[in-house]
Amino acid sequence: QVQLVESGGGLVQAGGSLRLSCAPSRNIFSISTMGWYRQAPGKEREWVAHITSVGNTNYLDSVKGRFTISRDNTKNTVNLRMNNLKPEDTAVYYCYAASPQAMGVKWYWGQGTQVTVSS
């Protein structure tokens, strides 16, 4: 069972920065979109950002201008650079990858990494 493994979470003061990384436990053939979701305590999971195989990106409005998503297609890794963090960014962050298959899209998820922003 292939899984995605996140790293880079932690505790940071408001205004600080963190860089999250995500890599598959073993090679995944033909990944299209990769991205990040997050879930704050007591809230629904929300999509944060994604990047396509050709580098097109999209972001949640509240993180635009502060977060930058990037990927390395040779390693199937995705990163999320988070600057000017705010307490409301506190959440567990999950990476995901979509792999088109003959029978449909197969989705891969990570176990999550905690990001805590103190005020």
C-alpha cells in the first residue's frame, strides 16, 4: 500500500514560516495533481492548494500571497512553503496525489502533519 509521508510541521509564532514536504513511500506511476488539505480542531477539512503536473497552481483565498506550492515531478514530491503564518492556519495538514488509472482516478493521502501557530 503506497502512502504519502509528510514532514515539516511544528510550532511557530505568528508571522513565522514553515515548509511542509510530502513524498510517496514508493514510486507512484502517473501522478497528475498534487496538493494539500488541512483540518483545524472542530472544523471540516478544507482544501488549501494544488499544483498540476505542468505546474499550474491554485490556492485557498485566505492563503494567497502567503503560501507557495511546488513539486518535483522526478521524485513525485510536493512542498508547501508557508510564510506570515497566522493562528488561524493552525491545523493538521494532509497532502494528496491523484493518479489517473484505466478505471478512474486513484487518490493517495498522507497521515497528516501538525502545524501550530501561536499568537
